[in-house]
Amino acid sequence: MTKFTKIILASLLSISLAHATENEKVNAVIMLNMESGLASIQKGFLYNSIDLIKEGVNKVQQENITYHDRKVIKSILPENRKQMENLALITSRRIENATEEMKSYLAFHQMKKAHNAFLDIVNACTDCHTLIRGW
């Protein structure tokens, strides 16, 4: 991510979070960091950099840990979506499983399978966002 992009994202985030609750702010930062991890993974595949892929996988895993706790999930979900905590928890587990698969495939240089695991992560994110955000 370029410096300019980071500045733009930080500016947009600060504007959009001006009236957000503390939990919404925490969630926004986690999502921004997960997006950054996914971007690193994608760049790693595009530029043949296993190190960049691993860096992204680690970042996604680190941020995803937050969603392993039902209490945290419930505190982050909007009021009209609190009943979807199971979906968020299942999605978090799907992401965890896919990132572990990626690590295994990367260790054996099975890049096609590692990329399929990456797609599983993106699909899990999209499924959750579709239902929770009402896309």
C-alpha cells in the first residue's frame, strides 16, 4: 500500500468514524487491517513473493482472532444484527481454517492450492458481509 493510499484511507476512516461508537471504531480498524492482509496476500501471488503472502496470512490471522469470542462479536455487531453472532463466529472459523491451509500449502510450494485457500478466505468474508451488511 502506497503512502498516498494510506493517507487517503486514514482520512476516510477518521471522517466515517467521527460519530461511531468505540466498538464500531475497533471493528473498522480490524476490518482495515484484514483488508491490508488480504491485499498483501494478493500482491504476493501477483509478484511471486511467498514472504509477502505469509505476511498477509499472519496479519489476517492476527486480526481474525478478535472474532473468535462471542462476547466481542456481539458487542461489535449492529443492534439489528446481533442475532447473527453465530454466522460471524462460523465465518471466523472458516477464515482460520483457510489461513492454516494456506500455510500448509505454502510450506510445500503448492501455489495453486494456496491460492484456492485464499479464495476461500475471500468467499468467507463476502458471505459474512453479504448477510450482516445486507448486500
